[in-house]
Amino acid sequence: MTDPTVVREVDVHAADQRRAAGATLIDVREQVEWDAGHIPDAVFIPLGQLGQEIGAAVPDKATEIILQCRSGARSGRGTALLQQLGYTNVVNMAGGILAWEANALPIEAPATLTPAQQARYSRHLLIPEVGTKGQAKLLDSKVLIVGAGGLGSPSALYLAAAGVGTLGIVDFDVVEASNLQRQVIHSTERLGHKKVDSARQTIEALNPDVKVVPYDEMLLADNVERLIAGYDVILDGTDTFETRYLLNDAAVAAGIPVVHASVFRFEGQLTTFMPYVGPCYRCLYPTPPPPELAPGCSVAGVLGVVPGIMGLLQANEVLKVLLGIGEPLVGRLLLFDALDGAFSEVRLQRDPACPTCSDAARAARERGDWVAPAAFGLDQPFVLGGVAGFGGPGR
Ligand SMILES: [Zn+2]
């Protein structure tokens, strides 16, 4: 057994190897030192709190522990303390994080912004809920926008302005004159151009921090998994039911939240699908309507500002989800009526029999024998499912 009066030491390379092999590395410095940069996966417990907190952090006293501070002095005292408390396999990392850095071992850098970014995002940095850390998170985030049309145009502009670092854009269309009444990311001079190229040009001119990944293709069953892979949030700006179901099923399977909106003349609706937390699109609409009852904008028309308003509400939801702030519209369908100038809200519930997100569907997917429901079940009525209750305007 270890003599509690003798503090054993290891050098930084040995500490790195033991850490990689599963030893617990504890950083006993103060908060400001930790915030300025620390060893990846280190556990942070300042020396003054080590005695009280070690029991909860490392219950098993035989666990291999490496203690580390700035230069090795404080962690030496911490090592002695843990030995007195009965921990039998504790070593001090000689030289501390100074020696670690001098040997070019990895450091988890703090969130930092360039002076240009500090200027560009200064109004974000003033908000405590965003700040430098939140802005750095946005710059590191990846959002997939499906459809560079009425919803995708305003949302892409504002997400780009907000500094979302990667925007994937899926659209196979070209810019037409009838688009320009609402699809504000495009312009008259780009008539006939690919929408993904037009959107990329506008975004790159607005914010060079943003990397645009264009997907000049139609979202289909055989490419949806590839298109959505690696994205943090999906913004659904599609206008066909078939695409919405494909996107929904793939996003639930991949565990990616989808911020959904749709518009019709003077009306818009919006909700956030958080896989397994709230309902999914199929919980709401178990079956699509027959095509003759689901006219798109090209048939029914839409007031141009309505997709603008709904697209920006989608962008708002995306930012909330990325930053982990506020109350996302999970299980809530927000309805907007442009003529009344009124919002109302419908509460939604998960459908325990949902073919996509029910426990049974999830289990089948994990077994690998889940079968996608037919996209168009024309024998079934098109009804809004999962409604738990209606909320009045202003709720
Ligand atoms: Zn569902």
C-alpha cells in the first residue's frame, strides 16, 4: 500500500499515456485558470474544494488518479490530501500544465473570437445568454436548410448574419421571376441561376465567416441520410408532403432536431421536432393529404411577407436550439394569421403509435428491421393528429 507521506510523481508524457488508458485526471487550479485552457477530459476541482468534492467525483478509492495544476506544487499538496483520505493510486503530474504545454501536448483552448468577429458580433456579445462562448458555439455549428425558397431565404440570411459557421443548402431549382416576391436571398440579376449558387453568393457577401455547402439535388429517400449527416439542426423549408415525411423519418433516426414551418396565403405554422422528446411530423400528420387537397404556393398563392415572418421564426428556433437557451417550440404548434395579426398556439403530443418515433418504431430501427410507412396513404383521412388542446392568441 502507498505510504501517505510520500507523493509519487509522473512526468507529462506518462500522465498523458495513463490518461489515455483511463486514469482520471483532476485539474486543481482555479476557475480563471481552467477557463484560459485545460487538458481535454480533465475533471475540474479547485484545490480548496478537493476534500469535499472528491467523494462524489471519484467514489472508488482504488481509482487511478493523476492530479495536475499550473506547475505541480498545488497538485502535490492535493495528492497528499487524497492519500490521507484513503485514495491508494494517486500521482502528481510534475511540472503541471506549463510542462504539458511545453511538450506540445493537447490543450482545450478557450472560446476566442478574432477582433473582426468581436466587432461583427458585438450585439450578440452584449447578451449574457450568447456572449463569447455562445458566439463561438454558433460559429462551430452546422445547420442544414432544406429549400432555398420562401422560408429558406430569410432564415438563411439571418442565420448567416448571426454567424452560424456552416450552412448546408439543399435545392435543385433555378431562380424564377415569380420567386422574387418573397425569396429575398435571390435577385433579378440571378434569374435562371441555380438557387444554391445564388444563395451562396449572397451569404458569402454578407458574412465571410460562414461556409456554405450547396447540395444541388432533390432530397430523396436514397440521399436523405447522406444529406443530413453531421448537421446539428435541420431547417425544413420544403413545400411538398413527400419531402417532409422523408426528412422527418431520417431526422428522427439520426436524432437531429427539425425546425418546421409551412405557409398558406395569409397563414403560417411553426413547430420544432425534437426526436423522442416531443412529437414528430408523423405524430401530427399520420398521413399526407391527397395532392389535390394540398396546393402549394404556385397554386394557392401566398402573401410574400408570411414566409418571411415564419422563416425568421424558424431561424429564431434554430438559434435557441444551438445555444440551448429559451423554450423551444417542442410539442407546440405556433399558428400565425397575417390578416388578424395574431398568433395562437396548439399543444401537441407524441403519438404512442407513431410509425416513426414510437417506442416500437425506435426498437425496430435499432434492430435494423424498421420499414418506412408508405408516404401516401390515400385511403386514410388527412387530419391533424396529436392535438392536446388549443391556446388563444398571445399564449
Ligand atoms: Zn412521431
